[in-house]
Amino acid sequence: MASQPTLKQLRYLCAVAQSLHFGKAAKACFVTQSTLSAGINELEQVLGAALLERSNKQVLLTDTGRKTVARSQHILSDIEALKEDAIRAQTPLSNSVRIGIIPTITPFILPRVLPTLHKDFPNLQLLIREDLSENLASLLLQGELDVLLLALPYPVNNTTSYHLFNDPFVLAYPTGHPLGEVKQLRTRDLKGHDILLLENGHCLRDHALEACKLQSSQLSLAFEATSLHTIVPMVANGVGISLLPEMAINEGILSGTKNVSTKEFTESGVWREIGLLWRAKSPRDSEYRLLGEYFKNNSSSE
Amino acid sequence: MASQPTLKQLRYLCAVAQSLHFGKAAKACFVTQSTLSAGINELEQVLGAALLERSNKQVLLTDTGRKTVARSQHILSDIEALKEDAIRAQTPLSNSVRIGIIPTITPFILPRVLPTLHKDFPNLQLLIREDLSENLASLLLQGELDVLLLALPYPVNNTTSYHLFNDPFVLAYPTGHPLGEVKQLRTRDLKGHDILLLENGHCLRDHALEACKLQSSQLSLAFEATSLHTIVPMVANGVGISLLPEMAINEGILSGTKNVSTKEFTESGVWREIGLLWRAKSPRDSEYRLLGEYFKNNSSSE
DNA sequence: GCGATGCCATTGGAAAAACCGATCAGTTAC
DNA sequence: GTAACTGATCGGTTTTTCCAATGGCATCGC
């Protein structure tokens, strides 16, 4: 014996309330009269209350019946809304996407991408969390974040990565620095110079070292900075040289700064790879690919 | 293939959302894991959306899943409330009762009954409609009223009647009128006198005539009044005699009136019967009997 | 009167579903 | 490697749902 009302029963009840006729109500519910009758009976059993007053002549609602019908209609329309919304929400990139981005990317990609993103996917709510790769990866695996925008490779178990583009490292040096004389800049030219990098934990640091095929020990690490924006004035003041991501320069990190020159490396491969990362099992895989494609097409300066 | 979410499915979903573990959720729902798994799958099918993100390690809610869980919890608690309220409402006389009363009863019974009624059944909401018997009967059959307080007999198809008490007719005459001299008043003494009664449609009129075993033709009908309260001053002014229900006198319809005397009949049966009437099939039959018992015990002047 | 009609309730059997136990496939832990 | 867990899947059984037919009751039309 069931002890909870069924949605079907509530539908039956509402149908009867509308026509005050079992036969018509049954037709409206696409069942036979006997089925509907049994359903109503069971509902009354469960509620321990008479909802309808039957006579051979007519069907009437009891007081409890009237109230129950009103509540049922609310519940049924709630169910309908739940379903409709869930289905509607399946349009790609129409819900919230919780994205984690590392601080060495955020300020140089969002200003370029966000405005058009909102225009192209008006129903997408991008929730952004900025943190170090390690913390973001943890949040991703906990399900607190949906997708990460990182410098790759960054190994995380059971994740899918999506390559966006390569972001070359550019040498930044105080104007007049000896390296300014080098015509064909190569990474080995950096050896022995005072070099400013971000503090430990920032993957930019590791990627820069790796891209330049350098060990920490081969460099004179002048100072460990906490953000790229604090490195620039230090370079300008002659504290040392640094390696800046091209996207930061394109986005104007040097604008208004004097005494800092830049030079690109002639070698290939002196870059960090920028990509997206998400849980491999995520059912929104295709959405994230779509998001990736969008970033790829809209984040470069061309 | 079902196209609507089931309450069971929503319950399964909420259980999984709570423990984030199919096995534990299944146990909480008293089903096997396979059953729960199938239920969740079907729900996702119906909604056309992934609600949960399964991996071998953990279960996570998707964005749509989170929203669906929230809505489901609301719906489930609504269902619970519907059930609870319907059950609670079954306490006798705890809902609204729509009662119809004729104008020759209302003012003489309600002031006496209502105050204690509300005290004894605080959850009873008595909705009162005053009209002629004929109109009330029609409303009763239409289901617009639940119970009638009438003078009986009043034949209505498919109704149950409940005897409350007999309300004797009392002769009211201008002080000094010849009938004042009669020691043992009998109904036949009325013949030939100018008698004031209510206009047609009021059952009081018919019942008075019937109780006195008189035909209209045997009386000199002085005037047809619209309410008992207008009859009293006419008697006082010597327009004629009248028959007043005892309950009206007990309730003080003559208080403050001079020149009107009353005299009871010595015969038995000179009364109208007061009773309740309701649809025979009404599921609240026992409640109405209870109400009747209450009226019986609390409407007399003793 | 008296059969025809219309109403909801009930019944018995057939169709559908829900459910379970066992197994599978994949990952983690040791 | 193996054992331990995870959720998914597969047959088979049990349960539920559903229908068509029937029943009981009152009314309507003649």
C-alpha cells in the first residue's frame, strides 16, 4: 500500500475537478474510466479524506478536495517547469560555467573575450575564479569548478585538455641593457643575467624556465615577484631582466612604462601553451570544446 | 517511454545529491543500487540532460543537476505538505461548512449558538447564507452549500434530514383583543380573525397554516409581511393577530414592544420542526450529524 | 411501469513496469 | 597483481498498471 500521493493521481484529480465527470476526465487523461476511478480512490485512501462527492447525478468537490486540487495544480505546474527548464538549459553554453584561470592569464585574455562572449552566448554565466594551477586543479576534481584555463602541460588525472594557442615568452630588459645589442636572441644568451620571475607556485615560472631549457641554478634569480605587473617596474628600474608572456604585452602591460625594451626569441618553442582543462567524464564535454573554440578564435590580438 | 518526471525519480535524485553515492542513496531509498541507477537514468532521459557526472571515483552534480535537485526538494516537500494537510483536515468540523439558513430562523438561533460553537470547534469556518428554502435547496444540490438549517418537512431529493427540535407557534395578539379571553386556546379559535403572515415563499407561512390545520381560505389574511420583525409592530397597532415562532419570542423579538400579548396553544403539534438537511451522499455526513447534535444541545433557551 | 440511458465502482485477466541479484567494466589501493 | 569499490547492465521475477466487461443505482422517455 502506497503512502504517498502519485503525480498521476493528482493529474486524475485535477482532470475530474475540471469536468466534474469521471468519464470525460478519463478521456482527457487517455485512460479508461475504471483506471481513473481506481486512481482517485487510491488518492483518497492515501490522504485519508474524501475529495469528491459522487452521486449518480453529479460529482462535487469536497472542501478538502478543492484545496487539494489547488495545491495539485501548483505541484503539477512546478513539475512541468522543472522539465521545461531542464530541457531548455541544454542549449550549449546556456548555464553557468565555473571557470578557473591562473593569474598570469586572466588580465590578458578576459578583457578581450568577455564582451563578445556575452553577446554570442547571452545565457552563459561565466563564474571566474583566479588561483594558482595547483589549487584550481584540486577544485576542478572536487567538482567546484567546471573548466580551467591554464598554461599546459599541467598534468591532472582524468582530465581532457584542449589546446588553444601558444603564448611566446618575450625578453623584457631595461633599455640600454647589454642584451639589447644581441641581434638574434637565443635562450642561452640569458645565462648569467639577473632574471626576475614570479614566486614559486606560479606555473609561468616553471614554463618559462622549461621553455628556455634552463635550470634555476643556471640563472641569477634576482627577486621573486608576486605578479607580472610588479615585475615590469622592477625591470624598468634596472633590477634585472624578465620573461614576459606575449599576451601580456599585447594587452598593454608595458603601456606607459619607460625604459623597458622587449625582444623576441629567434628560436622556436620558447612559449607556453595555453589550453582548457576539464574532467574527462564531464557530460558537458562538447560545450567546453565549443568554449575552447571560441577562446581560440577570439583571444588573439589579430 | 514516459515523458514526465516521476516523484520516485526525484526522490532518487535527491538521495544521490545528499550522499553523492549511488549505493548509499539506494539504501536510503530502500531499493537496490541497480534500481536507483535505472531511475536516475530514466530521469536524465526524460529531462534530456545530464544531472550527475559519474566517475569511478565520485559522483558530482552538474549545473542542471543542482538546479533540478533544488526544485525537486521543493516539490517533494509540497507533496508532503499536501498529504499532511489533507490528513489533518479530517478532524471533524475543522474546515469550512457552508450553511444555508432561512430568515425565520437565522436571527433567533445564531446569536445563541455561534459564540460557543467557535469555542468548541475553533477550526470550523461556518459560512452562512440566508435565503428562502427553495433557493437554498437549489444551492445545496448544486454543491454551493453543504448543509441547510430549515423548517421541516421540506422535501429535497437525495438528501438526509436531521431533526433538531420542534418550535411551537405562539399566538400574538394586540392586548385587549377578544382572543385574550380564551382560556384554552385551540387552533380552530383563529377562524375568522384577521391574521398577519409572511409573504409567499416563506415556509413559515405554510408551516403555520399546516400546523393550525387551516386553509388560506379559512382565514382573513390582513397583510403579507416580509419579515417577522415587521409583523410585531403591526400586531401592536391592532392590524391583526399573528403566529410567531417560540424561538423568536425567546430570543426577544417582543422586547420593548407594548400592547402585544402572547398565548400558547393547548393542542399538541402546533409547531414547526427545525432540522438540518444535507446531500445524502455527502462524505461529511457524520460531521453534519455532529453539527446537528451541537445545535440541538445549544440552541434551546434552557 | 419499464426498458433505455448514463453514472461511477468493481472485477479478472493481460500487458507493462519496476525491481532484484548477479555480473560487468573501470579505477583505486596496497 | 589482486582485492576492493564504483556505477552500469542484463535476465528473470514480482508487482503494478491498465483495460474491457460487468454491476449497481438513479434518471429519463415513453
